Amino acid sequence: MQYQNPVVRGFYPDPSICAANGKFYLVNSSFQYFPGVPLFESEDLVNYKQIGHVLSQKEQVYLEGVRSSGGVFAPTIRFHQGRFYMVTNNNSTNENFYVWTDDIRGNWSAPIVVDQDGIDPSLLFDDGHVYFISNGQDENGTNGVRQCEINIETGERLTPSRLLWTGTGGRYIESPHMYKIGDWYYLMVAEGGTEYGHMITVARSKSVWGPFESCPYNPILTNRNKAPNIIQGIGHGDLVQNTDGNWYMVCLGFRQIHLWQPYHHLGRECFLVPVSFTEDGWITAGIDGTCDDSYEIPGDFIQNRKQVFTFENTSPNLDWIYLRHPVTKNYSIMEDSITLTGSPVTLEEVSSPTFYGIRQIDFAMDCSVHCKFQDAAECFESGITIYMDEQQHYDLALTQKEGKTYAVLKLNIGDIKHEQKRIPLSTNAAKLIIRSDATHYHFFVEENGQEQLLGDAQSRYLSSEVASGFTGVIIGLYAIGEGKSTFHSFCKSYQ
Ligand code: 6LW
């Protein structure tokens, strides 16, 4: 059957995957958002169903005041002797830690810290030993992939950390994974940085400690010279063998808006690429070493793309996320509605405002929600935001002033805080509507069946190139100030 990339759309970067009990489990980085590390299950490597988050307990991850795109960086998931392990880095506490579970649908353990620095940690279970690798510098300041052996029961480092490989000369060697395939230890990394120069390179050795020989075909996967391809930034891969014995790689990439300058605002997404081995035992990826927008994969299943998302067909703590650790008393979640209690924390703060978010996963989107004020004090504001980070977000809200309710559109780009439009309403309730295409968002308010345009704004100014972040646009329901607001009839649909 033919599948379309990305296989997981929207801000789901830094994918890692493992096979277990005939299925596949995928995790992604989550940065300042909570719960952390979204967890997916797949039976065919093409369709993924989110089954939870790995870091679902507040005590598992420190997020207090972490900067946007700080917090939880790239994770790795592995399965060994009936137990799942997820290892990651909290880039705000500079800790590498792992958690484990024997029940993939249950809670994961408390974090176990490993005494090796760097980011993008990974694990290899081999011949009774457990190896911990991450990127980083050796004692001479040389960048590369470093490895130590650990006691997986305690996280204790059993050997000194040693530099294994410095890559092929690309900047920012990252996302190392080690695989024992046949007689070879394959070390696969990303180089070039997680933007337009991103690439995947590989080396191999007969020993887990090296020396590692660089693949003569490096980079084995990159879109850096694939023009004018919409898919760019391909890198950060993880290998997995399908149940039919064929090999694949999940990797990150982004769908750029192909203007000059190009940009991307949905974040880095998850792509699937076929992998094969050359006669001399090297890894190749894709058809020509690049990632295409679709591939053939053996199987008679179909690729299911959920296109309509409502309160009723989404789940709290699965599809919906918070900025850092939420003040849970400010959220009253029902099956078909949510009531938010405002707090003094604004969307411009690196904190945890009353914010209930869901990812934007495609460009052409129609999103609406009905918002009704309750106990609204002066200046209480509540509505829907297209949020990249605290400096870049577009807010469509109701607000209270001198006893009257208004609909307001606010555009926040860097230091510019602009109220685009304000219109009086006859009641304290209205339908908020946001329609988007690749380059623009269009904002409307509907009261008594009458729809009014408040304004338009370019997606460019919410892009990663402007915000310089690692995340993607989130659609957030929010409340600021003294008051409550109830949202119902939420509907987000893609064409
Ligand atoms: C991730 C690393 C990276 O841990 O960015 O640029 C970090 N590459 O692989 C956040 O995605």
C-alpha cells in the first residue's frame, strides 16, 4: 500500500521507536509542555494511535519556569526482557534520566539519573551489558558520541565515558543510536543541525567500543539539497525492523512554506523512510538517500488520517496539553466542554497560564469554539490562541471592560503587542472562529448567527525561523484574570 509522509503530523519531533510483542511504540520530545513525551502505538508503522504520555506524573519531570523549547529534549524508547525503558534529557536541569515500565499502558517509574552529560541519550542492550550513549565532549573538548556502561537497575555508571566517533564533520552531532545487527555495531547519528542542513550519517565496528569506520555513502539520508522539496530538515532517525523483516527508519523533518524565505510553523514532524542494506553491509535509506512524501510499504491496510477533532472525540492528557505543570483547580473538564478559571498569569509569561492546548497538525484548518463568560471581573480575558511561544502568538478572545463584553484580536510578535481589532458584543458569549491556509490565519467572531471578520495574520511570524524554537504551533484555550469561562462545541477540522 502507498502511505503519505509525515506519518505523525504536527509538533511531534525527535522520534524514537521500538518493537515489542508484535507492535511498535513511538515517543517524541515535548519540551515545556506537560504531560511529557507523547507515546504512540502502531501495528503497521504507518498508523499511530496515542496511548498516553511517558512522563504523566508531575514528579517525573521538572518544568517549573523552564524556557520555551527548554525542558524535555529528544527521548529514546527501548524494550528489553519484557520491560520498556525511555531515556531523555531535561535540558533545563541538564540531567539525563530514564524511566521504565512493565505495562506500556500504565504509569512509568520515577526517574533514574545517569552520570553522563550531553543530550539525546540512547540505550543499547547487548550480551548482558547495557550501554548508555549521548552526544557531548570528551576531556579535550572534542565533540562526538560518548558511551559508558551502566547498571540498568540503578543507573550507576560502570565504566568511564569514552568518545566513540566524531562524525563526518557536520556541525552539531546529535541523536546517536547504536544497533547490533549481525556481526556489526552500527552507530547512527544526526549532523548539520535540526534545520535545513540536517542529515543522517552512520559508522560501524565489530566492537561496541569501536573503532568506528564511517560509511562510504554518508550522509545516508538528507533533504538538504532536495529542491524545491517541501520536506526539509530530515534527520534524527531511529531504525526499526518490521514484522516482515524489512527495515525502516522514523525521523524528523518539517514541511516548509515554500516562499522566499521559506519557513515552517507546524514544528518538526515524524516521517517514515524505508531502509535497506548494501551487499557490503552498509545502511541505505529512502530510494535515493532523501525522504519522499510517500512510499510503498507491503501490506493491505489503509492509512487512516483523523481530520476532525472535537472535545467528544479527543482525550484530556492525550490530545490536550498544558504549558508546564498546570494549576489543576483552574480546569474543570467535562466530556463536551471545559470551564477555565483565569489566573493572573498571562500568555507572555514563562510560566503556567490557564491554557489547554492541542497541536495544529496541518496547514488548511477550520477551528471554532463557543466561549461564554461566567463571574467575569474587569479586564478578564478568555479565548483561543494560536501559540508558538510567549512572544509569538495570535489571540482571539472575549474581554470585559467597564461592564461590557468585547471580542478582540491581539497579535503578538516579538516586542510588538498589537490589538488589531475590538468590537462590542451584545452578550457575554460568542463563537470564536479561526480559519487558516498555509500562509495566513483569518479570525472571526459570530454572535446571533452574524459572523464578523476581525482580521488576518501571517503564519510566517509564528514560525520556528522567527521564534527560533524547537516546538510547533499549538491551539490553546486560555483564561487570564479574575473570572471563569466555559468552552463548548470545539471543532478543529483539516481539509
Ligand atoms: C534535540 C536534538 C536537536 O534533542 O534538537 O537540533 C534537540 N537537534 O537532536 C531538540 O529537538
